[in-house]
Amino acid sequence: MADDLQIVKGTKQEMYEALLPQIKALIEGEVDLVANLANIAAALKEQFKWLWVGFYLVKKEELVLAPFQGPVACTRIKKGRGVCGASWQQAQTIIVPDVAKFPGHIACSSLSVSEIVVPVIRNNKVIGVLDADSEKENWFDETDQQYLEEIVASIVF
Ligand code: SME
């Protein structure tokens, strides 16, 4: 894999449709988790230019910061805390149109206004989350949910 990522312009759906096979090709044949999470975060950041995108992994009953792209972030999040901890606890994707209205939101960056957190589930257990943050209000919707859930399902552990 030496080719640059092909970035497309278009609708959100068109961008994901172009990105998805590229992400699958990037992580195919590589078993190292950190390497794959790092490339997924980089590919999403390059295509969508979100403020922050990356992973937290469950370690000893806490979410611990894992590969990401964007400003420095909080390193540890407890179960049920913030959007990430809530997504972990509920084992569900959470879309937050305005973080100011989400009780307990953890502000890693003051620039973050909306957010989506997708749990990474293996054998009925949440083993981490994918988190994306935008400076713009109401930036994430069901289209992001559908494709991001597909992306995390393709990660091999
Ligand atoms: N806002 C998140 C914390 C992680 S950062 O946004 C990178 C939360 O409330 O869980």
C-alpha cells in the first residue's frame, strides 16, 4: 500500500462510498491493531477534515486514548462518563448535535461543538470507541452512523 488516499468531493454518502474500500484495503492483511486504528483515524481526518477523530480502547475498566488525529485529548474516561463513556455503557452509537446540551460532556477541546461516538463491539463486548468531533453544530447524522459502524466492524482484533 503505497498509494495516496484518494480524496473525493461530493455528498457525505459519496465521500464514505469512496473512502470505505480504501480503508478496507489499508487494513487488509495487517493484524496490528494500533497500526490499523492509526490509519483509519488518518484516512477519516484526511477525507472529512473533522476537528478530531480517533479511538479510545477499554483497558482495566477505563477508556484509554488510542490512535487519533487532531488536538491533544483527555487520556482516560470512566464508564458512563461523557459521550464516550455513555456509548461504552449503552453499547450504542451516540450522536450529539450540540455538546453544550449533553449532560456530562467532556470538553477535550473548547472548539468541539458536535460529536459522534461509535462503540467497537466484539463478542458482545465493547472493546473501544471511535469518536469524531466537529467545530460545527449538528454535523453528524445517520449517514455517519451507518458508515462509521461499518468501518469499526471491519477492524480485526
Ligand atoms: N468529548 C468526549 C471526550 C473525548 S474528546 O472529545 C476527544 C466525551 O464527552 O466523551
